[in-house]
Amino acid sequence: MSYKDVYQGWQKDPDAFWLEAAQAIDWDTAPNKALSDENAPLYEWFKDTKVNTCWNAVDRHVENGRGDQVAIIHDSPVTGSKKWITFVELRNRVSSLAGALRAKGVEKGDRVIIYMPMIPEALEAMLACSRLGAIHSVVFGGFASNELAVRIDDAKPKCIIAASCGIEPGRVVHYKPLLDEAIDLAHHKPAFNVIFQRENEVAELKEGRDYNWHGFQYGTDPADCVPVEGDHPAYILYTSGTTGQPKGVIRPTAGHLVALNWTMKNLYNVDPGDVFWAASDVGWVVGHSYICYGPLIHGNTTIVFEGKPIGTPDAGTFWRVISEHKVKSFFTAPTAFRAVKREDPKGEFVKKYDLSCLKQVYLAGERADPDTIEWAQQQLNVPIIDHWWQTETGWAIAANPLGIEELPIKLGSPSLPMPGYDVQILDEGGHPVKNGELGAIAIKLPLPPGTLPTLWNAEDRYRKSYLNTFPGYYETGDAGMKDEDGYLYVMARTDDVINVAGHRLSTGGMEEVLASHPDVAECAVIGVSDDLKGQLPVGFLCLNAGSNRPHEDVVKEVVKLVREKIGPVAAFKLAVVVDRLPKTRSGKILRGTMVSIADGKEFKLPATIDDPAILDEIKGALKTIGYAKG
Ligand code: COA
Ligand code: AMP
């Protein structure tokens, strides 16, 4: 079957399409129908079912004779260790952990926050939650205590599972003190914490509140899988929106299982038993879908990689891991390839390894620039597939589905919509635009299985952020166009979200932090383009009239403040003091114009601008910090 046949098959009968895909899942109560539309425009999938995620990701493979197959490979250049865990071992470890959590009162529907680095125990914690029907929320290790506290207050977890530390090149990230501070900051207090003590740093435990990962499992009974309703949340994953308050994306259990399983063969072109590697972090959606759940549900071996594309120890690490563990499909972010390319433009490291196992490479998380794709094609000589998706969708909206058919690759495009997604480019009035014209990228409702049904505790925000602008559509927040063959081009965000090294961040959230500095009267944060990280945040500060502090001191303080409040991952290092910000006559800050100035792009002087002379001041300010390309 061709891509076209498959896509048209879905269009003709979506319910039949997804019911067929659902046959690959082990159900406790199998579905009779796929879509529930009684609450449109809120939709749900496989609502009338009972199923367990952990059973499908772990136990069933043991039952079906894959028990001795390696499920997880931990490859950790930062600690110099490697470890292999089979499906039988994984089942035993996860059921024991789940049993201990249950003995402390964790049950179906309870939330559990997981704050862990790239170690197999992070996946085990996720799977132990899904075994019990508890709803996990993984928080990325690069976020500071304050961000963790915001998530604790929103998710209200019964317990938090953390590691004693993480390892970044050159420094130890002290997870436990960060966790303690977050709990102090949060209004909601979890009943207890479980701490996985790493050899690199043993954390201090608070008697009666913190339990040792191993110790607290002693003497408890392992837990069986608890079947849950198809629409039961498997997890909540917080992602950046326009403000400092992150959005809690809900992942529904059954749709998640069906959709991810479908993608493993059709999109990523792997069969059960093959090794699949996504070099991301469990704190991001890519880590949820393609380090943990997707590969395990499909019976693949997954790799938990604790390292960086460069410097751990060199720009050949990716190739070493691929060759050593026989990776068939590899998934990474364009920024990672840019980092490798910068250090090893001629691919000297590539030549050192036998990469004959590698059949295809996937890029996502940010726009994949043609130069990077071409470089990777030349080095690796396999298809380099750009695909586009978001935390909200959990799997690809547009891609080149190699397991069905290799579509012609067009550089700069993530190719065509996947079954389940009817993607349209709309003008401001919500009407489809012509091919080749830019517009807002929207998806006709309903979204397919596995995508978010709503936001945790925030249905109004869900409607406002995604459904209200274009009735009948889901607003992706991305802008772009389609060409005459229907290929999509995703060009920019339409909101205050920026993408720094494949990490999704809110400039609005950073502005809230800058505004909290006592000397700052007004501020703006924009994302300027960066050759390595795609985008970098730059802050503009207007100081209070009475402030006579040296500008460089205030700049240093706000940089420190963003690191403390949001975390190192914000990569906020550039700020500059200006007298005024460019605004419209009605007082709206012209952030888009500032971005154009920084990036040296042509722009139309906004008709409503209050005082055009300010733009020269902005350009001058950017020059002083080396960021005016024009
Ligand atoms: N825990 C704690 N801190 C973290 C962290 C984590 N899990 N991940 C990143 N950080 C810190 C880094 O140490 C760095 O801190 P610093 O300011 O003290 O140097 C800061 O956050 C910024 O990190 P990053 O943006 O990753 O920059 P980098 O210079 O360390 O590395 C790259 C650059 C390109 C090599 C790196 O960004 C990379 O590998 N990107 C790929 C991202 C990716 O796979 N994203 C997944 C989406 S699909
Ligand atoms: P996240 O939710 O962190 O996965 O970030 C999702 C956002 O990253 C999308 O809305 C896009 O803005 C951007 N993005 C992800 N993948 C791509 C891609 N292949 N091409 C262009 N932008 C992308």
C-alpha cells in the first residue's frame, strides 16, 4: 500500500482505521468504537475500553516469549557505565517498585511527579505509575526549583520520585536540594518522596518523608497491572505556553497505546526486536513517546543515553552508540547535528564506526534547516527524515512514513500529514489560503488518538489556547504553508514560544521573571536566531526612573534570576538596558519587529508605531551585545 492509499483509507473511515490499529494492543475490554464525539469540540478515543499501559509495554512481551530480549540499554558516557535490562528484569523491577508505591498508598488516579536524569530508573518509575493507573508527570532536570514547585502545585502529587543527582558535563546537578527547595516553595506538600541514590552523589534523606528507592521496596508485594478506562490520563506533561504558568498536557491511555504502536512500524520502520534510539530526555515529549513508551509497547529495545552529542567525550559519541548497540532507527534534534557538524564538519568520526545497522534518521523538535539535513545525508547515506509534532499531539502530525513508503524528500519540509491529521493553512478569518501562501497551521477536529483531550485542571485555557480562534479546528501555534504537492513547511510560531536547542520555552515566562527584578520597570524578551541552538532569548530592560544602578550589574542579576527561577535550560545569557521599547500607539510592544532587526531581516515599518526612532536605539543596543545581523 502507498502512503496515499493509507491516508485515503483513514479519510474514508477513521473509526475503522483506528479500530484496526487497535488490534495490536492487548485489551482487558476491547473497543467497540473508536471516537466519542458527544462532547464536541472535546473528543475522546476508545472510551469504552479497559487496558493497562505497563502490561502492553512490558508484561505482554514476557508472556509472548520476548522475556530475554533486552528492553533497555543504559549508555552513560558521563558516568562511564553501560547496563542492559531484559523485559523479564524490567517486569520484575517495575512490579516491585509499583508494589512499594502501593504499600505507601499510591493508587489509580493519584499523581506522581518524577524528577530524574537519564537513567533506566526514570522509565521504571514511569512504568510503575502506569502499572497502578497512577498519573505521572515527569519534570525535566534542567528546570529550577521554582518550575518544579509550580508543577507540584498544579498536579498535586501524592509522592515525588527523584534521583540524588544528575550529571552534566563538568558539574553535578544536585537534584535532591533542588527538590527540597521546590517542596518548600510549593503550597501542596506530597506525602512522601522516593529517592534513587546514585553513586556519584548520595543525598541526605529526611526521616519519615524521604525513602530510599531500594529500601522502601523491601518486604512489599509486587503489584499486578491495574486495567484503567481508555480515557484515563496516562500522564500529564507540562509544556511552555505564553505565560509563566505551563500547560499540563494530558495523554489519554488507550489512544496513546494505539497511536504510538502504529507509528513504530509505519513511521519509524522498525520491527519488534529492533533497536530504536531517541537521543532526547525523558523530561520532553520525545522522551515520553520514543524513549519510553513507543519502543517498549512495540517490543523494541530502547536506549537511555546519558550524554551529549559533543564533549562526552567527542563528536563521535552518536556514531559509537549506534554502531555498538546496532541501532536501526535514530531520532535526534537538528541542534544536536549542528553541534556535531560544527566540531566534525568532514565526518572524520563517522568513518571510524561501522554504521551498516543504521537504516534511517529522524529529526524533530525544531525546524530542520536544509544545510543540516544535507550534511547528515552526506555523512550517513541513509534517509534523513524531518517530522513535525508537539507535546500536545504526542506523535507526528506530518512525516515521511518510511514503513509505508519513502516519499520524495523535500528539504525544509516535514513532508505530508499522517493519517488522523487533516492539516489546513488558514488566514486570520479562518479560511484556507492558497498553496504557497503563509498562514496559521490548523488541524481539523477531531485530533487523532493519543493527542491531548484537554489540559489538566484547565479546560477553559484549553479552549482558549487551541479551539476558539478557528472554530472546528485545533490551532497548532505554528505558522507555515503547503506547496502544490501538499508538502508542509513549518516556518515560525505565532505565539511567544521559542525553541532553544530543541527545548520549548516561553518568552512570556522569562519576561515575568525579569519584571520581578526591583530595578526593572518594563521589559521584553525575544528569540533571535542562532546558528547552533536555532534560537536564543535576548532580554531588553527599561529601568525604573529612580534606578541609578550600573547597567551591567542589573544585567548580571537578571541573568542569574532567570537561571534560578526557570533553570539553566532557558539558556538566558543576553540582556541589555534600553531607554524605551518600540511600541504601537496603543502600547503593544513590537516584539516581531525587534526580532527582524536582530536577525537582519527586511520588515515593514508598522503603521501604528509610536516613534520609529526607537528602532535605531534597539539596533544599537543589539550591536553592543553582538546580536544585530543587519
Ligand atoms: N539537567 C540539568 N541541567 C541541564 C540539563 C539537565 N537535564 N540539560 C541541559 N542543562 C543545562 C546545561 O548544562 C546548560 O547549562 P550551562 O548554562 O551551565 O552550560 C544549559 O542547561 C543549557 O543547555 P543546552 O541548551 O543543552 O546547551 P549546551 O550548550 O549544554 O549543549 C547542545 C548544546 C546542542 C549540545 C545541546 O543543547 C543538545 O544536545 N541539544 C539537543 C536537545 C535535544 O535533544 N532536545 C530534545 C528535543 S527532541
Ligand atoms: P515541543 O512541544 O517541545 O515538542 O515543541 C513543539 C514545537 O516545536 C512545534 O510547535 C514547532 O514550533 C517546533 N517543531 C517541532 N518539530 C518541528 C519540525 N520538524 N519543524 C519545524 N518546527 C518544529
